[in-house]
Amino acid sequence: MEFTLQPVPASFDTAQCKAVVHAGISEPAVGHVDAVGSHYKSYLRRREHNLTELDDYDTHILPAQLERARLDADSAAAEKFIVDPADPQLLYLDPIRWKEQDHYRVLGLGSLRHRATPAQIKKAHHQRALEFHPDKRAALGNAHDDNFFKCVQKAYEVLSDPIKRRQYDSVDPAISDELPKAKLDDVQSFFDTYGSVFEREGRFSKRQPVPSLGDFDAPREQVEAFYRFWTGFDSWRSYEYLDKEKEATENREEKRRKDNKRITTLVEQAMAADPRIEKYKEEERKEKELKRIARETAAKKAEMEKQKAEEEKRRIALAKEEEERKQAAEEKRMHKKAVRELYQAVSYLVNNTQQTTSMTRTSRESEVDMLLDSLSHEATVKLRDALRECKNDHSKIQALTATAITSIIEKNPAVAISFSSFRDRQLKQAGQVSASKQREWTAEELELLIKATNKFPGGTLNRWETIGKWLSQHGGFPRRSGDELLHKTNELRKGSRTGGGMLVKELQNKKANHDDERMANEASIRYDGPVLQKAAEKKETKPERPWAPQEQTQLERALQAYPPSYKAPDRWDKIAEAVVGRTKKECKLRVKYLAEQVRAKKAAAAGA
């Protein structure tokens, strides 16, 4: 094949062309092309029938060819078909009652019935007409015997007309409309019985072809398509054949409704008895169960992973908190060490006004330790910086220390007893410790002090201030300071007779002759008796070591880390390990003591 390429246009600028040539034109080659394919065949058909459009063949030629092929098949079947011999009983039919006769049996088509083709009907009529024609019957001596011939003619008239034949097939008396049993004995019985019933009913369908019931191994898509077809079954069946002229229209509609209901019942009954439906339901149940198990397994796995992640998160948080605590403790220890070194550098631990003894130095050291344990980390850093600014000024350091201790006592009066030496020193400096300048304690005032200490136990908010107010209100005495109340209470606890021996004896013997109702229910107490002296001696032999703020903080953190919900048997062992220098028993007693203090505070608040 030769072709000529067009020349390049004059306006084309080759300098601006950016085209890239990937390959040149290949050399021509000689090949063979076969005339095959659906398009080529369509072309040949159009050329053979002199058609110009492809649709003309499908619209006009193809249907005619299919109809011609069907007629040829019917003719071939009719040639091979043998008409049934006439039943002798049919010869006595009355042509007047032609609607009651079996047209298929009259023509000898009883074995085919609705399956008989038009060619077969025509052939059967031809044979019956030749056999029972009146002229032939007259030649045999039956001149007036034409009744059966009339029945043959009427049967052919009905069956040769498509409309009349459909009306007759709708009420064919030879075919039953009964439904099979709902439950059958075995699987094969279901397919044999219901298969024939659906085939029988399928002849009334407007949609053709009708799908078959299939067998047990039929694919699910085929079974679902079968029941979809029958659920939407559209029947052409009518009942006007048996009606009289122009009447019973309503009767026909009622028969159609009943027939539709019968088909619906048949489909529902078949679906309920179909073993394949039960098999599909069982498969769906198993599939749902597997999915449920998979979901539960996935949920459990996700929950376990979540719990594991949370546990790891808590572990990391606790480890981080412990590391921060240790780091803070180490920093605080270093700051405390720095503060102690500063105190030592300025000789704070040495009494400048009196001769320094080991007891005095120990008391000062204990005072500094208690101060540092009571201060927070930030307060310790501030105290260190303030001490550095004081340099070697002993008076400024004493004032700074006194301010810090006083602030601690105001925030937590319960620790005031730990700074008793400081308080005594402050009182002596102010001239308030001298017995000559103190107001004497009377027996009645001591009596009320004892009752007040019982009424407001340790742990009460602003305890000594509250006791002082209570004494002033109930006894009418001038109000005493918290230091005086604390000092006198300590003397009474130790059984001291200093400054008030006679008053103690008077107080002990007063209850017998006392008519004050406030003391009516109070038990007699001997502050110098042998029982209290033995208890004091026992307490002196085994003094209870006070809890430092640092130990209290460690205990509180341990209780938060191992709350009562922590059910492990080694809970108190772990708490004791977290509090440095304390045993499990001491921790338990401390917790019990704190709980009692809280209850006492609540009771005092309720009484107030």
C-alpha cells in the first residue's frame, strides 16, 4: 500500500519545535489478514440481504428465521407424533355439552396436552376428521352418527385458537391444583415432588423460560434466583372459559386471587421444606458465630493491650516520680548540708553568753535538724541564701532563725514541743520565764486546764489558743499565752511540784468536797502517784521517737502508692520500705494515731 505524506505547512517554525523522534517509520511488510470476527459476519449478512443498518437484521430477519426454525421443528415433531386411538366412551359425547368434554382426549392428544404444538394439533384433527367424517360413517351404515365428529370440530376450534386454548388450559380438568405435603420423608422426595409441581405451575407464567428447582448441590445463586422468580410470579391464567355469557366477572377475579394465594403458599411451603435453605441458614449461623468469636477475641486483645499500655504508663510514671523524689531529696539533702555548714561557720551551735556544754550543742543541733526537716525545698533554699547574706553577723542569724521557727510553729502548732529549747530561750530573753513575773496558777485554774486538755486533744486546730479562750470564758481568769499553757501542761504530765506542789495536792483532794458540776464526772488523778511515776519511768526508758516532716511525707506518698484497695498481703511491708528508718509496726501506729487525730478534730468542730 502506497500513501503520500502531506508537506509541512509554511507557517510551521522548525526552530521552535520541541518534538522528539523516538523511532522512524518501519519498513513495509507483506502479511495475511483472515476475514473473521462478529463484525465481519454482520457485514456479510447485511450485504446478503441488501441491508444498510445493523439493527435491521436483528429486527426483521432474525425473528423470522427463529420462527421458521420453530415451525420446522414443530413439523418434524408432528410427523413423528402418533395420535392416540379414540376411546370408545368418547364416541357417545353430546356435542351440546362441548364445554364439559376433554378436548385433548377428543383429538387424541391426551399424552401431550398443553405441550402439544400447533402442528401436532393440526395433524390430530386431520386424522380424526378422516376417521369420523359423516360421509365415511354413512358409507359404513351410520348415516346419522355425526355427534363425535361435531365434538372433534369443536375441540379443534378451541385448541387451534391461541386465546381460546389459553382459556381452556387455565381450567384443564386433567391437571390438579393440589399442593404437596409440607414435610416429606427425605431430601430426594422433596426435589421429585416439588420439582414436578413447579414445572406444572410454570406453564402459566408470563415470563419464560421458567427456572427449574434444581437439586441439592445447586449453587446458592441459582436457588435464590429460583425463589425470587416465584416470589414475583406473574400468571396469565384466567377462568372465563367456564363462565356463562357476559357474567361472573367478579367470580373470575376471586378465582385469580385464590390462585395467587395458592402459589404464595406453595412458595412459602417449599422454602420451609427446602433442605438447601436450612443448609444456608446453618452456614450463616456458623459464619456469624465465627465473626462474633473474632470480634470478642479482637476486643479482648485490644483490652489487654490497653491494660498493658496503661500499666506500662503507670510504671513509667511511678519510676519517673520516684526518680524525681530521689533527685529532690538529694537536692534537699545538699541544701540542708549547706545550711548546717553555714550555721557551723557562724558558731550558731555555740552559746555565746554561757559556757557551751555538750547538751547545749546537741540541743542546738537538734533544733537546726528539726527546722530543716520542717522546711520545704524552696524554703530551705531561701534560708540558705539569707544565711549567706548575713555572713558572720550572729544576731541577724539568730533573728532569721527565730523568724523561721516561729513561722513553722504558727503553721503547725503540733510541732511546738519539738522546739521547746528555742521557746525557753525566747521566753528567757523576753523576761517571761521568771517566776516572779508570772501569774500564779490556782487549783481551780489547774482543774480547768486538765479538763480543757481532755476536751481539746492533740491535733485540734489552734489547740493552745482554743484552750486559753476556753479557760478565760469558763473560769473568768485573765487569758494566758499558749506558751504558758504548754509549759504548765508539760509540768503536770511529768508530775513536777515546782512552783505548785501544794496546788497539785489541793487539786487531787478537791473533788471530794467540790460542789462544781463541771468536776462531778471527772475521775481523780494523782499526778505524783506511783502509777504515773512508773509510766513516766517506763516512757523515759523507751521514749517514742517523734516523726520528722520528711518521714511523714514519705509515709503519705507510700499510702498513696499502696492504698487500701491494694489487696496484696505485703502492703505494709512495702509502705515500711518507703519510709526510711521506720518499721512496719511504727507505720501502722502512726496511721492509727493520725486517724484518731482526724476524728478528734471533727468531734471538736462539731462540739464548737
